[in-house]
Amino acid sequence: MSGIQIKAAFVNDSTAHEAARKLQALRALEVGELQQGGMLTATVDDSVADRARYLIQQIGGNIESME
């Protein structure tokens, strides 16, 4: 089981917090601490990467990188 690291930017901290909670519910391998300016880093399993991308975009996040 390998992970994909996602870095995403959000308009504000509240939407970044919402994304963090939803990624945890999606069983992300790791959700990093929120960075100033609404930046979020998470690692998800390959099997849920597409759902994580969709979730972030639906909340209004902008994916900076996905590796």
C-alpha cells in the first residue's frame, strides 16, 4: 500500500479545516497540520486518491501538487 501526497490551497482556514475532517473520514494515511494561508498537506492511499481530489475540489480547494 503506497501513498500519494496532496498539497492543496484553500480560500480560508475554515474550508481547509473542513477538508482535513473529510480527508480523515476518507481514511487518509496522514493529514498534516494546517499551514498559514489555508494550505493543507495530506497523504492518501492510491485507492482513494481520486475521491480525495474530488473532495478537495468540491470544497473549493486548489490542488497545488499530487505525487
